[in-house]
Amino acid sequence: MAHTNSDNSFDPNFFDIDLLFQALMENLADSIYFKDRQSRLMRVSRRLANSLGIQNMDEIIGKTDVELFGEEFGEKTRAEEQRIMETGEPVIGHVENFDRPDGSKNWTLTSKLPLKNNKGEIFGLFGITREINELKKVESDLQFLATHDVLTSLPNRYLLFDRLDQAILRAQRNGTIGAILFIDLDGFKKINDTHGHAFGDLLLVKVAEQLKNLIRDLDTVARIGGDEFVVVLEQLQSEEEARQITARIVDDIGKGIDIDSLAPPVTVSVGISLFPRHGTEIVKLLQRADNAMYLAKEQKNTFRVFDQTFNSAVIS
């Protein structure tokens, strides 16, 4: 309760400013600090000391961020703070991070303001830093969910289009060939109807893992819905190289998948379109690979390459 005099008037002198300041520095969850013109710490909060594993706050006084956080991070903050004190312009809500000793990143939200004396001269700065690791994790999780398939954790259609766009530009710039493989599991509906959707989901996860193992690190495999997957192959020197990789996928997919009662074995049908040979528009390239895949479906457990001349597909 606020203190009042006997006549019920408010007494502003009731509060001891030093005690209030000390309470804030001891109990706030944010790191608070005051620095001089050389960016040396002159006063710090308990939270800042604890975050550094230091019990005696006096041990921090006079130190700089270079001594506490390392050369790279410390020099960056020193340059920023010198600019604040030279220009008088504060920094509000700056997001930054530094590497912890264990290799993880510590994300923070920082505001820094210049400190002025009665003459308006800047003699230091005041800073307040809040750790936002949980917020960054939520942000990262949301970004992942927006760009990846929930079941398999593969890139989804949105991320596929982005990577395809970049892959087509690289192929045009470098004079290389790229390929889109439109992959569909044979008889997946029957598997789902016979064994149930939970079984089907498990199968899709295992197929996704196999596809990742069958392609190169520079390539992309995405799930775009149901039992349909798309693989983007980059930096190919010839159409034959695309055929060889696809043949390996057709031959090896399903091998090593150990799911009880799965019969017949898992197989796939694959359609291929090449860029820039078959175009540079993503939607058309996917449609042409899809058309070739439907021709492969007539035989199953094989692949076909789109034939632009006849607007159809031919077996490879």
C-alpha cells in the first residue's frame, strides 16, 4: 500500500529510491547492466551474474563483453555501444545470439540507451537483455511446420517449390541438367484398406527414410500429399545419370522395410521430367513428370521419361 500522511495526502518521500533500485537489480528476470564510455561494466543485476555462473557480482565490475563472451561477440557489441554513446541514438529490441561453451546458441532481445548527466553529456549506457530461447524455439517449430510434412518431416509442397525455383536457376546459370522424379507407391490404397491407416502412415515414414538414403546430399525429396513423393536431382551431366539414379530407386525401394504382414512387397512407379530441357516453369515440369508417372503405372515398378516431342512419355 502507498504511504499517506495523517491528512491522507500521498508522501513521495516514503519510498527509498536506493532500496527500490536494489530490489530491481536483485529480483528482475532480465539482465540489467550499466557501462561506462569504454563499455566496461559498472553495475549488473543478479540475473546477469547468474547467467554467467558468477556468484559474486563484484567479479564482473570493470570487465567488457570481450572478456565475458569472447572476441567475436564482444567486439561486435563494443562497436554497437560506442555508436550509441557517440550518436545518442538508442537501440531498442535488438535480437542477437552468441554461442555457449556447449555449442548451443543463446538468443536474446536487447535494448540499450545512452546515459546523460545534468549537462546532457553522455557518460555511459544502460542495457536490459532478455533471453528469448523458448520464443525462438517456438518460432523455429512454426517455421518447420509451415515448410515440412508433419508425418515424414520431409519438405512439403511449399518448400519444394522454393527449392525447385532455385535449382532451375542454378541449372540455367551453370549449364547443367536437373530432373524431377514424380514417385507414387504402387497399390498403396489396397495396403491402407487391408492394414489400416496407421499401418499406411508407418509405411510412408519408412519409404521417406529410404528415399533420403537413396539420393545425394545436394538433392531434395519432398512429400506432396498421400503416397506421392517428388525428388529433385541437381547438377546432372546427362539424362542417363537421371535414369541411373531413378533405376536405383525403383530397384531398391521397399528393400529392408520390415513391417509384419506386408504383402506384396512395396514398389513404386516414377515419372521423370528434365529441366531446362522440358521447360523451366515449375507447374508444367511437375505436370509432365506426373504424366510420365501415370504411364509407368500401367506397368508398375518401373519409370518413364517425359517425351516432349510427342507430348507423352517413353520408357527409358
